[in-house]
Amino acid sequence: MSSNPYEAVGFYDAAIAAGRHRDVVGGRWDETGRVQMEILREAGLRPEHHLLDIGAGSLRLGCKAVPYLEPGHYWATDASRAIMQAGHRAELSDPTRLDPKHLIEDARFDFPGIPATITHAIAFAVFPHLPMPHLRRALTNLHRFERLERFLFTVFLAPDAASAAQPYRQPDGVVTHDIRPPYHLLEEDVVHFARLTGWTLTRKDKMLPRGQILFVAEPAPR
């Protein structure tokens, strides 16, 4: 049995029925959404760009990005389309600015139906819930977006191999693990995956909720 609650049968349905579509994507709803918009704008996101929000949940970022971007320029993926639809119903100030067809169910990082126009992508607090191969798969499959300028993603890190082999307390207090969620990684492994999959990686020092670490990946010169 998986230790990841998001994989439990009926998890999303029960949360949505109870009106808990915000809670299931983590706490600090407004704060985290503001942070996501801030780091995207720092990374050069402008209204005319096209954004892919990976692991969008109930549109914690989407409710801020959709009004900022030109209509039709926001796309979202998540393992549950139902949770994104709940966010569409409850969180958008103007739902007409986001076509529900832009909400794509995708648990494999295949990005089906996402257009080639994407210029920026973000996966915030996604990979701490998933084994490391999912990060490699995302980095590999994002290369099909030839206009993609930057991919922003967050992970938890452990400082060294010895610390990574046991539970590790992050600066914000959350305890992370190597073989069950929330997962931590070694920075060396993240850099290695990025290099193997054709990305140049930059670690940012910005303080993020829960002590996550932000990386910015840009396509490596060919």
C-alpha cells in the first residue's frame, strides 16, 4: 500500500465533497500562491507568455496567474482533474478567462494536449510527494516545448548522503525522508538529473514555505 495519501482511492472525491479543495494541496493558501507568482515574475513571466502549471491542484497559483496572463495563456495539469475543476468553480474571480479544457489530467508528466506555445513551466511542491524518477521524467518530457524558456521546480534537500538515509528535519520543521513522502533529495542528484536530461540548473536562495528549495532549469545550449 502506498504511503502517499494522494494515491488513496477516493481521496480527492472526499476532500471536494467536504469543501476541502484548498486543504488537500497544503496549507498557507494565499501566501504560497503569492510566492509562486512572485518567483515566476522574477523569472521573467509577463502577461503575453504562456504558462504550464504542473501539479496545479485546486488552482492555488491559477487563481492569481489567470488574471495576470492574457486569456488562454494558462494551462494546468494534475493527477486529478476533479480537484482542478473544484478550483475553477470556487477560486477564479472571472472563470470565463480560463477554458476548462486547459485543465488536463496527467499523473505521468506526459503533458497530453498541452500546446507548443508554452514559454514557462512551474512545479511547486510537486516532487516532494513523488519518488525521484518523476522529476527525471518531467525534465525529459518538457523538452518537447521548443519555446520553453524556464522550468521552475521545488524539492526538499538533505545536506549529505548520511543525512539523506534517515529522516531529516527541514529548516521550517517538516521532517522529510528518502523512501517515503515527503521526500528529500541530494542537490548532487538533482544537478545530475538536470544535466543528463539537457538542462542548465540554477539554485535560488529565496526562502520558501516549508523550507523547500527552488531550482530554475533552462534548456542547455545545443
